[in-house]
Amino acid sequence: MDIQTPTQGSDKQIYDQMKEAITKYMNFRKWTDLAFEPQERIRGRMQMIINERPEIDEYRGSLQIQLIRPVYNSSYESIVMNIRDPDISFKFTAFQPLEFSDNQYIDELTAILNFYAYMLIGFDCETFATSSGTPYFEKAQNIVNLAGSNGRGGWNNFDGQQNRYWLVTDMLDNGMSRIHNVFYSYHRQGLDQMERNLPMALKTFVQSLRELSRVNQRYPNKYI
């Protein structure tokens, strides 16, 4: 987790506390019942850029989220997900713990963090088994539904074409089922098999890219 601001000055302490609170919230919470070996743990990167502080506890800016996946028996890492959320706004009070809930909207910051935590898990799962991320996308969609009437921008279909609503909606759209196959074939049947059977892995790798191109041609305006 990284937080950038135009100028910090006397506010450095509050941003350090924000970074610590978000890091602990994301890293120390049990988000799934899946068991991961240390080398299998999901690697995510979050960079928050604060552009405005209109009030003492109010922050506005953007969020960059990446999901990085190691390739089997290799030092290579694949970027599975790289998304910029351009318009986030939330309240944060120093030393006030971030509260978690799956079933109610507590505040904007935790809603955003919960949403992307489940999306990261979902996308990671997709690279190991087709459509295995669906339960986590459904959890993310529940957060969208809860925040839609309580939260701020990015949670509704009328908040633009590239936002949290459309990201999870695309992944749960039956018409977009082929995108799940792409995530799986590109990573599990392509990259992960390079060391074992290079010719077959390369063939599958190229096929998955062609399939992605076909999906993009059929749905050119889809966020995903």
C-alpha cells in the first residue's frame, strides 16, 4: 500500500496512519476460507493518490490496483489485473479502527477496500480454474448493491462506463463467459506449462490471446 499526496507537510502523520490502517485491514483480515501456501499468497499492489482534502477528515483522489501472479517454476510474474479507479472520496479519522461488514454499508473507505479485496481474490482464482472466482465476484457485487444507495460515485451504472459497478457486472454477465476461459487458459494452460511443454503451452497461449481479441471485438465497450 502506497499513498501519494501533492504536499504532506504537517499532514504526514495522518497519511502514515492511513497507510498503516489500510495495510492492516487488507493483509490481516481473513477474506476467504481457501488455504494458501506462503508462496501462493495473493500479491496485490494498491497506490492511493490524494488530490484534495476539502475537510479535515475528507479525502478525494484515485486508486490504482494491481494483481500479480507468479508463473509456475519461473521467476516471471504476470499482471492479471491493473485497474485505475479515478474518482474515490472517503472519510478517515486517525486512530479510529476500520470496521468490516459483509452485510451492511459502514463507510466508503471500507466498502472500496472490501470490493477490491474480493475482486482480487476472484481474478486470482480465475487463473487456476474457470469461473472459480464467481463466488468472490458475487460478494463484490453485494457490496456494490449495498453502496449503490448509500455510497458515493462509482457504485452505479450511471456513474460512467468504467467503474466498480461495471467491473463486477461484466465478470458476472453470462454473455461474457468466454472471458473466464481466457483468464484460465492464458495463465494455467499457457504460462504455467511453459516449463513442462513449451510447444503446447505456446499454442494455448496464442489461442487465448486470439480468444481475447474475439471477445473484445464482440463487446468493444465492456470495461473488462
